[in-house]
Amino acid sequence: MGKTGVANLPLHGGKAPRWLFERMVKLSGQIAYIIIEEYSTDELLKRLSDPFWFQALGCVVGFDWHSSGLTTTLCGALKIALNNMSSETGLFVAGGKAKTALKTPLEIDSIANRYALNGNFFKYVSKTTAKVDNVAIQDGYDLYHHNIFFTKEGNWCVIQQGLNNSNSYARRYHWLKSITYSFVDEPHSAIFSTIKHARILNLTDKKSKPARHSIVDFTNQPLYAIEKELSTIKSLSMPKRHYILPEDINFKRLLKGLEKISEFKPSDFEFLLGIKGVGKKTIRALSLISEIIYGKPPSFKDPALFSYAHGGKDGHPFPVEKRIYNESIEVLKNAIEKAKIGYYDKLRALKKLHTLFN
């Protein structure tokens, strides 16, 4: 279970015209089908979880290369295409943008009932990945798009996107099963961002591990002991360096939330994060309490500061890995060559692919 990348994209208005979207459904579906036939469903999930391969696929099927709309439009096209062939491939897609994202659990249940799958497992993956990117990592981006791609064998990848109203950018998060062993302990790799944020809370950083433990320990105390600790905090004068401030804590609301949390007796941070009602404000308050009471500060490092799949042309964070890059290109080229599409669409797609990688 692991995050494979983050992409930052400017917000663009408008949407793909109907004639283009219909062709995107056809072409993306045919490419996906050939990759499944030539390789496997796991290979397709791996490719989709790579933010740069996903971006390239969006360009190949005709969307603006640097627009945030590429994510929602391409995922929408893939959802239609892949679900139309799911009985043959055993690959399914749930979720979408805005209100559709909220229907993800219902869509998973519907698919699970039809194909005798473990719907509860996929709902847990969907909920937890969303909670991590929206609550455990508070980087200024609020999720508004969420898709989970999953197979009858139990493999999955998640693609979701958050919006930052202040800088008019969207940040895309990619997840893939079996890259790490934890949802909450540095599930990131292949991350790149040029956009820095001053006020970030990153409880997935390894440096935040002691803070995660102390947060759980604190929530498992008797309520009378918690109230005593909170009354002490009210009188503290905090240094200016803190990214989380005492005024971030609404003590009355926090106590009400902790009373509910105490009913569950969370055993670890992942469990705590999944409790209904544990949102950004609760986690920020508990992070500050963790530092004040236990001396265990959380990390404020942006998780999207380093690395990405193929390296950089200027040698940062490492030189371009040509073998991996060429492999990515060949998979796409072979898929397009073998897809049963019209001559005009094929010519246009290959021309775009050639331009993209030269």
C-alpha cells in the first residue's frame, strides 16, 4: 500500500467538448485493453499510478498537458471504458469528481455484489487514502476528486486530486498497492513539486512517528485526565516558530470529539484517522498537544518536495533513467499501434506521442 506520486497542475476553466470526450473514452479504453492483454491488469495499475505516465496518457488521448482538468477528464473516460469491459478484464473503477466521489462506497458495493468481491476491503482503501491526503497531510489542498481502480484479485491503485483556492493549483496524488507497508508511515515515492507552502502538517513523515504514537496515547487517556492536561495548555505561551498555534484548538469542540474517540479506543494512528468525525481541526489540535505534553513535534515538511519517476533533465533529483523512460514510451507506442482505432485517430495519437517524448 503506497503512494507513488504527486503532480501539481494549474486550474483551467471549461471542460472537454463532447466529441473529444467520446473519442477519449474509445482511445483510452483501447490502449488500456491492449496493455492488459499484452501484460496484465497489474501492469496497467502500475502505469496509472505513475504520475508522469498518467500525464502522458492524457496527452496521447488529446487533453491539455498541464491542465488540472486532465485528471478528472481522463479518469472519467477510463471509468466508462474500463467498466464496460470489466466482465472480461476483471478491472473496475469507482468514484469521480465532487458529488460522484462521495458515492464511491456505494459504487464499490454495487460492483462487489455483482462480482462477489470483498467490498469492505476496497472501501477501506478508498476511505483511508482519502483521509491521509486530506487530513494526515494538510498541505493546503482539499480533495475534490477520487477514483479507485481495483481488480478481482484484490490489487488496486488510487488517483485523487486536491484544490488550493489561494494559488489556483490542483495537486494530484497517486497510490499503488504493495509499494510500502503502511498507509501512514511515508507512503510516498516518485513525488515532485515546485510549489512550496509555509504551513504544512505532514503526519506521514517518519519524523512524525513519535507524534503519531503520542497522539494515540493521549486519546486513550480517561477524559478527566485529558481535561486536566487541556486546562494546563490554555495558560501556556507558545513560541512564534510554531506552525500550529494554541488558537487552533477549540477546547470545547475537541473534548466533544475526544469523548467520541474514546469509545473506539484506537490502537494506532491509522485506526484513529479512520474514525468518523476525526478531521483536519482535530488532528491539528492533537498534533500541537503531542508537542506540548510529550515533546514530540510533528513534521512540517511538504511531502511533495522530492523525486519522481524518471528523473530530471537537469539532473535533479537524479539524471533521467533512460531505460525506464524508454520502457514507458514503448508500452504506450505498442498499445497505440495495436489498438483497433481509425487511421486518423491513430495518426494523430502517434504524432502527439512523438512530440511529447522528443
